[in-house]
Amino acid sequence: MALLTVKNLTKNFGGLCANSNISMEVASNELVGLIGPNGAGKTTLFNMLTGVYEPSGGTILLNNGDHEVSIGGMKPYKVTAMGIARTFQNIRLFKGLSVLENVKIAMHKDVHYHLAQAIFRTPKFYQEEARMEKQARELLSIMKLDQKSGELADNLPYGEQRRLEIARALATNPKLLFLDEPAAGMNPQETAELTELIRFIKERFQISIVLIEHDMSLVMNLCERIYVLDYGKMIAKGTPSEIAVNQKVIDSYLGEEV
Amino acid sequence: MKQSFSRKNITALLILVVSVILLSVMFGLIPPKWQKTFITACYYIIGALGLNLIIGVSGQFSLGHAGFIAIGAYSVGIIFQSNATIYGFALGTALGIVITCAVALIIAIPTFRLRGDYLAIATLGFSEIIRIVIQNLDITGGASGLSYLSFEGINDQGMFIMMVITIMLAILLIVNYVKSSHGRATVSVREDEIAAEAMGINTTKYKTVAFLIGASLAAVAGAYFGPMNFFIKPGDFGFTKSIDVLVIVVLGGMGSLSGTVVGGIFIAVMNTFLQDYSEIRMILYALILVLVMILRPRGLFGNKEITDIWKKKTKGAE
């Protein structure tokens, strides 16, 4: 049974059809790419899968251990609680807070003390805070950000902000991670490092990753399967080698080699 | 680990007790005119601490503080008609907090489902509704208000001590809230609501929690308002009252509790100096705000606290 099953998903904004009849599947521990020209509806699809938009039609099913749960139209924080995390195309960190706090906030949904226990500072509070601190620091050291834990997120260099966004998403303890253009604005060297990092994360945390990316070196290198969107429709799916020679994809997006 | 925590708590408690005693002794020594000033300052600070939690911490813009202050003031005022003791005061305050929370929930449930500044409009409207309801009820004395609200068995000094303790408890409450996972969740709403929601934070819930705590503190401030002035009328709780409290928060710095305390004292002292020139008071208010916005756009303290000085020193020593 696939981890995520999307059937005939549609999103209309007034008369504009941003996504029509999208169907896709993501297996567990799989790396899937989502490519297509700008405006093809990739981010819209992400927004529906993570609860930001309510689908106009179709179903999204998430495999929750023994049964499938329909998550279409669920609120984003509930979707996150089901085990789906994401990063954003234009970085959305909590800029005024430290790197460590950014990660801790993402761990909040699993915290085991309630408000009164926090206000009266019960032993449970200190216990849980110590646990969170330890887990957050572990995660930061995996993401090679442990030296920066006290810095404001806003003061990090661009590449590290991207890394922190991934670290923060991982802190929600997801089964499925959506990365929206993780390599945007990176140079080839940084992109190569990111490629390794994504591969490492998939193995280390045993999660599925779906990524939107325009950098073909990253997509072709990394993804096991690729879906191609154009004008809101799914025009192709397959392995990287199949996609690279697919005439429809070449016409609409990849282009001919001159 | 545990031991150092409890030692820290005992030290903090000692500092609190000593400072309360010192403050009350000092209070006894100053002239009555200035005693009144400091009681007013305490009243402003309690209300502004609540508003700072709403505006500075959760990032929601509320213009309805006057309404919540009015609820607190009238709850105590009505109970005081039959029982003007400390017990009546406690009962009235508790009643005020309960009613305030109910009203705040009615405002919060529809508005916090939306993103943006809807709260400002909703609170502004509700605060006026509260004032007009009070003006037309019999139990609240209508437009002429309630009088004879002096405290039985508690003089100005006693009230000052009560208010200082209230302020300290309020600061403790806010600090403990903000420096917990729930507090971080609330701050994340201010920083980036969409990202917070994507990280599993129920943003509606935490906006509501901060709003309820903030509104309750306004009710507590209102509870002191009657005994402080001996007299309350609906006109005391107009829109400008909300602005007074807002000025303190903006002046001190949004998100800074130290700033709110300093801002509250500053405004109360200013008011005393300008008692005889009430016409130019509002002009001076505006001038000061303009100057603050030019010279320190984030308020006197920004989002820093007085304790940060000490924190930086220990960091440097490491």
C-alpha cells in the first residue's frame, strides 16, 4: 500500500483551473520529483497536500499504519500531526528567533506538558524541556547547524537558512517531507552538497521525500520517480531516464539540446 | 540540576519579598499626591502587561482593552455596594475575569479563524458595545455610574502593596508562559503564521490563549480602578482608554515587559506633572510618541528586557 495516494485532485481559483485531475502515488521511503514550467501548478499541488488550500475535487489518502486517512481539506496543523512536513519556496523561517527555537517550535506538537504545568514550572516541565533541548541539538548537529544554535535565523547565510528549514520540518517527525525548490538560489557546489544531504536524510530518517525543483542535475540525480506538470495537468510520469526522453516533456519543459 | 532550580526559585522569592517591603516603605515616605501617581502607574502597568502579551507576544492587534477594564471595574463596583472588603474585592475580580474570558472568547472564536487585523476592528466594536450595555443597565448605575467604592480596612499603602504583588505575579505568569513550548508556539504565530501552521501549531488556539490571558489582566487592572478613584462611570472606559494602554506598550517596546513597566510609570508621572495643563496633555502625548518612533522605532526597550544586561555579562564570561 502506498504511503500517499492522490486521486483526481482538482483546484480551481474562480475560472482558473490550477490543477486538474492530478493522480499520483508516493511509496514509503521513496524520493519523488515534481517538475514543470513556472505556473504549472506545482506549488498549488503542494499547498493542497499540506492543507493550505482545500481541494475543489478529488481525494488525498495518507496511509496511517493500518488504515488510510483522507487528509484533503484538513487544516495544515492537523496534516502536520498526521506526519507530513514541508519547506517553503521563499524561505519562511521564524526570523526573529534563534536557530534552536525554530527547531523547538516544530517539536511543540509532541510536547507532553500542558499550559498550567508550564506556568507553575512543575518537574514535568523541566523534564520535557530538557528532552526537547537534547533532541533539537541532536537534529541540529545532524544538519551541521549545531555551531549556530544561538544565532537569529535571519542572520544565517542563505544556504544555512535552507538547511534550517529542512531541519525544522524534520523536527515535526514526519513520514513524508515536501521540499519546495530546496536548491533555488544555490550555486552548483551548494546544490551538490544539498543533493547528498537529501539522500542522507531519506536514509537516516527512513522517510519519503517529494521535491519540486528546477535544477535538473539535482532531480535526475536524486529522484527515483518523476511527475511532470504542465498547465495544471499531469503530462508524464516515470523514472528519470524515461522522463529525459519523453517527447511531451521535452516540448513543454526540458527543451531540445541545441 | 533540580537543586539549582529550587535555589534559583528561593533567591527570586527573597528578592520579591524584599522589594515589596522596600517599595511599600518608600511609598509611605512620599507625599500623597505622588502616592496617587504610583497607584495609577501600577494600574496602567497591570493593564499594559496584558496588552503587551496580546500585541507583543502573539502579534495580534487589539483595541478593546477599555472594554475588559470596564468589566473588571464594574464587577468589583457592584460587589462593593454590599461588601467592600478584601473578600468582596477578590470575588469581584474573579467574577470580572470570568465575564471577560467569556466575552473575549466570543470575539476570538470568529476573528481568530481569519488571518490579519480583524481583531482590531472586532475588539474596537466590542469595547464600545460593552460600554453602551453598561450605560443602559440598572445594576451598573447607568450613565451616572457607581460611587462609594472605597476599600474597607485597606488604605492607599495597602492597595499599593496589593498592586505591586499583582504586577509581580502577572510578570511571573507571562514570563513562565512565554518561556515554555506553548509560549514559543504563540511567538511563532507572530513571526510567521503560515509557517507556524505548517509546523503543526494550532495558531487559532494560541492566539486565543494569549488573548484570554491578556484580557483577564485588563479585568484585574479594572478591578483596582474603582477603589482607586472611589467612583466609576461608563465615560471612563471610552476608546481613549484603550489608546492610553496602547501608548504604554508602544512606548516601552512591544514584547518587552520591562518596557511596559517603565512606560506605565512614565505615563503616570507625566500625567501628574501635566494635571494643570490637561489641554496640552494629548499634544505632548502625541509629540512623545512621534519622537519615540523617530529615535527608537521599536520602543524604548525594543524587545529586550532589563535582565538581558545580566545575561550578556554571563555569556561574555564563558
